[in-house]
Amino acid sequence: MEHISSKSSFKKEICYRILIAAFLGYALTISASVLISLLLPLSQKDAVAASSMLSFALYTGYIMYVFSAKRYRSVFINSLLVLAISALANALMFWLRG
């Protein structure tokens, strides 16, 4: 009976990690990509192109982080904090550019 319970728990944890990687990873990658494009000292077209290419590496790294961490709950909380900081930085950058 214990074996079935741990197997079910493992499947549930994998599902949570997949959801975190898919949805929070996408949001984090987009937010970071926008922030990077605003911070790069290039023309707007070049900054957007460079940050878009970099976003593939960021998303891949984030997925590896999600699946290598010991606890998915800490990944979730850390991801929400980083997303909030990135969103605030984006808002500040847009406000400063006015």
C-alpha cells in the first residue's frame, strides 16, 4: 500500500513541476526578455532580436532548474518572487522611458 502511495505522490510532483516549468517559465522568460531588450545598449530592433535569442537559453535553464530542485514548492515561491521583481523592473523601465 505504501508503494502505491509514493508512486502517486511522485506522479503528482512531476505534474506540478511540468505546470511550473510551462506556465511560470514562460512568464519569467517573457518578462526577462522584455527587460533585457530595454537594458541592452543597441538599437530597438537589435535589442529585441538579441533578447529573443537569449530567451531560448533562459527558458531551457529554467526548466533544468525546476526539475533539479529538491522541492517544487520552493521553486514556485522563488519563481513568483523573481517574476514580481522582473515585472516591477519592466514597469519602472517603461515609466522612465515615458
